[in-house]
Amino acid sequence: MGHHYSYKMDRVFFEELELPQPKHKLDVGSGTHVEQTGKIMAGALAAAKLHIKAGHVEAGLRSYDREFSG
């Protein structure tokens, strides 16, 4: 949750699908591709060291169109 800044791209899915709130939020926010990648990698490494399961499904995988996620 929080990846997108609009209701239609984020919150609506949690409400309509009655999904539970996430236990953890990375709060990566906006930035250059390099900044965001660095923050995500740091979060993933920290989660691995603390034995916290973390995952992310990119749009291309949700739509089965691998070209979309590039």
C-alpha cells in the first residue's frame, strides 16, 4: 500500500477486495530510479537479515505481460 499516490491506483483495491492492512510499509516514496532502487535493496537486505518475509509483484507479472514491467 502507498506505492501509488492516487485512490484509484492504491486504496480502492484494499477496500473493494477487503484486503487486510499491510504489516509493514517501506515508505520508499518518490525519487530517481537509482534512489528508489537503493532504498528498496536496503529494505530487502534488512528484511532478509531480520528473517522478515518481504515481496513485491510488479505490474507485468500481474498482467502476464513482461514488457509492461520494464
